[in-house]
Amino acid sequence: MALVSLFALSLFHVFLVGSQPNSSQQASGHQGAQSLLGTDNLSFPWSRLRLPRYIVPLHYRLLLHPDLENLNFTGSVQIQIDVQNNTNWVVLHSKGLQISRATILNQNLAHLSEQVLPVLHNPSHEQIGIFSPRVLSSGQKYFLYIEFGAKLAEGFYGFYKSTYRTSSGETRNLASTHFEPTSARMAFPCFDEPIFKANFSVRIRRSPEYISLSNMPVVKTVKISNDLIEDRFAASVKMSTYLVAFVICDFKSVTATTSSGVKVSIYAAAEKWSQTNYALEVAVKMLDFYEEYFNIRYPLPKQDLIAIPDFQSGAMENWGLTTYRETSLLFDPPTSSISDKLWVTMVIGHELAHQWFGNLVTMKWWNDIWLNEGFARYMEYISVEATYPELKVDEYLLDTCFAAVGHDSLNSSRPISSPAENPTQIKEMFDTVSYDKGACVLHMLRHFLTDDVFQSGIVRYLRKYSYKNAHNQDLWDSLANVCSDIQSNVVWEHLDLTAMMNTWTLQKGIPLVTVTRKGSRLLLRQDRGSVVTLKFPHLFSFLWHIPLTYKTDVSSTIHRHLMTTQTDSIHIGEEVSWVKVNADMTGYYVVHYEDGGWDEINKLLRENHTALSYKDRSHLIHNAFQLVTAGHLPINKALDLIGYLRYESHTVPLLQGLGYLEAFYRLIEKRHEPELTQNLGVRGQEAKRLYDISQTWSDSGSVSERRLRSEVLSLACHLDDPPCLERAQQSFKDWLQSNGTLNLPTDVAEIVYTVGAQDNDGWTSLLHAYNNSLSAAQKHKILFALTHSRDTNKLERLLELGVEGKVIRSQDLSSLILMVARNPRGYQLAWTFVKTNWDMLVKRFQLGSFCIRNILIGTTGHFSSPKELTEVQLFFESIKEQSSQLRATQVALDNVRKNVRWFQRNLEPLRDWVNDQLK
């Protein structure tokens, strides 16, 4: 009833005062001001990026009315606040909102002042300050009431517009939110920091032809007029602003219920409704699994999952209303491959893990975002392995850790927990380090502590900090308390878990453990593993507490040893003939075998490779080539190592070895090295012998076999293997002639499209099919094919369509650029496009976003000459105001430097090795 009476009050003027923060004038320093000052005499009361802590929001009552015809919205918010210091000012966040009215009321909803309240703006900090002529007293609660409006945002943050087109050609509008990390302030004035948890009561006004969704279920729908309806949602649990969500759309849904009674619904555009069934099955299974694993009930009555047509990231974990890119939620059996199925399953597992890690317990500040994202990334593997074992998800965890190692070996890497203050820095925290390294460090910790201890520790952590905020130390304490309760493990007897884990989260980089065999002992040394030479190595004192594991030929036991010093040794016995350190790569470190150690490994793989697990074999291949890049191992040693692959039958090591050969080929084909490129291609064609191509153009076999088939056939056709090309061309011709009635085998469809895109008619037909397809999975495969045309005019046309944003959506522009950059005819074109359109790209995707990071790193990652390095440096210098704020520019430069050094060290040895093999 309070809000109804407030609507009757007269409107205020909008005060837009562009004053800068004054460091000498704090928000609590105005308690003596009892009369309204002219706005000319007021300066912004707060100088810091983070809000003052002495005003705490308790409950938001939010009313929003989006207009999907005129693409704007109006709204009001009443925030109950708890004042903990005397002050005349309330400082909170607002970005791009037009504030039309602001007032403060006491607990009885009486106005503190009959006069207009000034609203001062500090756009650089995205804050507003509201001045109260009467002191807000410590220990009292008040209501802050604000009316506001804005355009629905362009882009992918805040409260933004999205569109989709029906098969009849009609364009339909919807409005959706994406607030993480700092964009709730674009939808309503709020205390937009994770530590300010509060309850939210949301009301949304809409036209009758739409539905509205929010975090909680609708408890009442009221007819305001013939063409206006108001949905009133139940009050939420206590949560951070970045998890608030609402969507206004005309979608359809499918619904089921979990074993504990949670209503699960999948929403999508009506014509894609049939693609929602698999996601519903997964979501129900996952919620049941997590409730059991965490031993904590999912605290909301419902969980909605919705496919948004315009969505920059993969998905977002808003509590009770998770939002997804269509490729991350929809599964279309005729066009979605086994890889698409795995992706959908893992993304849903990730977002539902967040309902506990991130939503129930939230990091105190964005420097510890890995507590959200590292855990959710790791829980993808645990949850999918438990619920869909046939997908063999454990085979992919190695790839995640290999990606983290590659990034972490650069000087431009960062600690898992790193300072981040402004919105650009905060966005950059959502990177490989937080997700992949975070997951791999947790994997190492789980194997060190054992599954039961790890699970018990995180359950203790989640229970203790439910509806609260936590940081690293809170997690270590919870795990250490479980360890202290269990006295049976001698390794934990004197374990300082905090000291151990601080070495992994508070310093950057990855350890390189050098192993030397001396009789019955194994000598160990740890250094920082880097793919570039440090200019001043004496300035970098890196030391980790490494939970080493190793196995030998004399026992099936996996031995454990905690290495806490720079050098160490282990007694293994004289009778041991070989030792493999970092068993199954459960540890996050690189291993180098000195003094003939790699020769022993090579001999073992050739004579008895099954003595090691497939994970160990994959790890050895990765380690060897990582050491080549770092300059610790000659390239011919690593190439000789993968010679054993002719005997290998497991997918993962095969893909690992072939992946390096393909990477070398793709780097060298962009250089003027035609003879070496051709000779490498001859070596690469041996990959096709893994399968009889004429019998493998299908979706038959296990997940592993299907994955390998796709990779092998893709490489064979890329190398212009005649049988591969002939089969793909015939399949493409059959597909075209069927006029859409023939479904290609999903695992090879992308290969068929790519071969078919090489002539004009095929390319044009694919572009038409792309424009009309209702399957996001199929559209992605077709786009990949279109970008692999050898005609640069066609590549330029695609980039133009990406900028236009109609045929190719803006959300796909960044991946489009990266696909063009992968094409040997397009990598210079993509880089020129980025330089020419830089301002547009930043405006569309926001500085610091993962799209901008991927564009910078992806388009420069193909460069390998000093000239290209200089060119990249000059461009970054030309945008210094922006590039100086980005860690991504340093990562990009490090990658190019790494490539330059790789060619300087390895080009001639590689040429010699290839020539020797062809003799």
C-alpha cells in the first residue's frame, strides 16, 4: 500500500550535477546540514569506487514497466536501508538511468522533507548521491524511493532488448537482463556490489500477449487496464544484485518436477520449443544430483532456464531464472552433434552448480570470483560424470587443465585471486585463470584430500556461509576443519592448508618440476614454468607447496609426497626402471625429466605404452611440447615421443598428439614456407589411416569414437585428402538436392558444409540455409564453413554482415572474427578488421568483456614474425588509453612473442625432422 500512496505525490525535477568526487568530503561528513542547500553548493560526497559500508540495503521493492514497442522502460524502487553511521547522504549505483524523483521516508513511511531532494551524479564511478536535509541517524531504518526510466539497452548488459524472427519473417521483440558483474545499476538504482545482499520483491507490467519471468514465481497477476497486466512475484531469498533477473517475452515452455518438488521449466521461442526436451531432462537430473551432493535443498520453489536469442556469454546463473545462449540450452537431434550435446549438458551443470556456489554463498568481492567460477567449472565434470557417464566427460578435464597451463605459462598471467576495482578490471576477472585454473587447482586439492574430505569440506563451507559472503580463507578453514576431524591420514598431520593453498591462489604461474634419477633416489627441483625467458629471474621467487604423485613399474600404487621446498628428493629404490611423476595429471604442474629421462619415457611408450594410463600418456605429450615451447626440450625429442601413436587406440592421447601436428601446420601454412607446409601436410595425412574413411561418415560408435572421427576427417579434408574431399562433396550435393529433407550425420555435418562452401553456388546456398535455419547448432556449423572459403571477398562480406547484425547476429560477431582469423586466407583480413572497427567493437561488447579479450588474443595468436609483433605493439600503442586498462593486450603480446621465439628455436629443427621422416 505504501507504493500506491507514493504515486500520488508531485513529480520532482531531475538534478544532473556533474561534480567530481571530493576526497576530503566523506558521506558521513554532512550530519550538521539541516536545511536544503542549493545544488551549486554541493559536491559529490564520495570519492571511492566502492560504496560506503554504513548504509546497508535490506529489501528492494521494484516495479518495472518495459515498453517493447518503443523499446524503453520506466520504473520505481523502494529500498529499505539500515543506517549505521549518522549521515546526510545516500550513495548508490546508477548508470544511464534518468532519475525523475527521489525521496527518503522514515519507518512509518513519512517523508523526511517536503522539499525536493537533490540527486548528484558521478558518471565516472557510476554512482548517484541523494542528499537528505535531515540527518539519517545511526541505528535507524529508512526507505529510499526513486523513480527512473531509460531506453532498453543496446548490447548485452543491463536491461536490454533482444529480437527473434519467426519462420514467416515477423520480427518479435523481448526484453532480458544480464547484470553480472556490474550492470544491475543499468536497470534500477541499487547497491550494486556482491556484499550488499538483500531481498527483492519484483513487479512487472506487460502487455497481455507477453509473459514475464523473474527469480521467483508469480504469486498474483492484476489487470491494470485492458492492455496492461501486472505480475507480482514472491519475495526472493537474500541475494546479491547481480543475480536479479527478469525477462518479458512470448516464449513457450516445457515443465517437469524434481524428486524434491522443484518446478523446472525450459523456455524458448515457440518455433524452437521442440528443442527444449533434452535440457529439461538434464536440469531435473542435475538439481537432484546437486541436492544430494551438497546435502542442501535447493532453496527456491522453481528453476527456469530460458534461451535468449541475443546473449554475449554462454549462460548466466541468475537465481531461479538462468539465462542461456541458444547453443547452450537447445538441442535439436537432427542437427546437434554429440559435442553439442555434451556442451549443453556441461553448461546446465555449470549454471545449476552456481545456485549453491555463487548464489547461496557469494564471494565478498570480485577478486575472488574464482570461488564462483572455478567451482562451477569443476562441478561441471563431477555432475556430468555422475548423471551422464556415457558422455565420458572426464576425458575433457585434461583439455581444460592444458588450456590453463598454456595461459599460466605467460608472464602476463595473474594470480587466481587478483585485485580488481573498476568495472573493466572486474570483467577481465572472468577469464581462463578464474575458470580453468580454478577448476584444475580444485581437482588437485580434491585428489590430495580425497573425495570424501573434499565433499565434506565444501558442504561445511556452504552451510556455514549460506546467504552470506565468503573469501578464500573461509574455504580453507572449512576444509582444514574436516581434515582435523580425520586423524587417519599421516600426510595431513602437520598440514597447513592455508599456507599450501595461498601458494596456488596468491601467486601467478605454474611450477616446473625437474626430475633427475640418481640411483635409488629421485631428485626434484621446482621453478616457475614459463614459455618466455624472464628478464630478471632473480626478482621472481616462486615457491609452491606441491602435492606430488608418482607411479613406477614395480607397484600399482600411486605414491604421494608434499614438496614444500625449492629442492627435494624421494627414495624410490634401485629396482625401479621407470617413474612417471604427476599421476593422471591430478596435479597442476609441468614435469621435465632431465639426464636422459625423456629417452626412458620414449622407450616405455614404444615398447609398452599401456603400462601408463591414457591420462598419463596424454599428459606426457602435453608436457613434452610445453617444454619445447619453453626451450627446455628439443622439438625432435617431442616429435619422436609421439611416434608411438601408431600403436595408440585411445582418443585422448591421439587427439593430443594430432593436435600439436595440426597446430604446427596451421602456423606454418601462414608463413611463406610452401615446401615445409606441403611436407607437414604429408605427415598429417597419416591421420586418415586411423579410420577407413569410406565407412566412418556416420554418427555410430561411442562418444570417444565419434569425437575422434570428427577431428580426423576434418584434418584430412583440410589437407585436401582426395577420398575425404570426394565423400564430403557427394554428401553436400545430396544434401542440397534434398532441399532440406536430408539430415547429414551430425558429427560430420560441419566438415561437409566446409567442403561444400568452396565454390560459389555452395557458399551462397549455405548462406541462405544459415539465414533460415531454426537450429542454433546447425547455424554455428554453417557459419564455420562459410568462414573457411578461400575467397577473401566472401570473408569480407561475412564481416560486413556481422557488423550489420541482422543475418549474422551481433552476439556472433566475435566468434565470426576468430573463425575468419583461423583461415590462412583470412587471418590478416581479420586483424585489419579489428584495427579498423575497434571503437565499434568496444561499444558493442564493452571494454574488458570476454568477447573483446577473445578478439584481441584470437586475431593476434596467428602471428609469429618480429614484423607482426611490431605491428601489434603499434596498434596497442595507438589505443593506449584503452589497452592500458586491459590485461588481454599483454596476453596477446606474450602470445606473439612466444610464437616468434618458437620459430626462432624450432623452424630449422622441425624442417630437418620432417625431411628425415620422408626419406
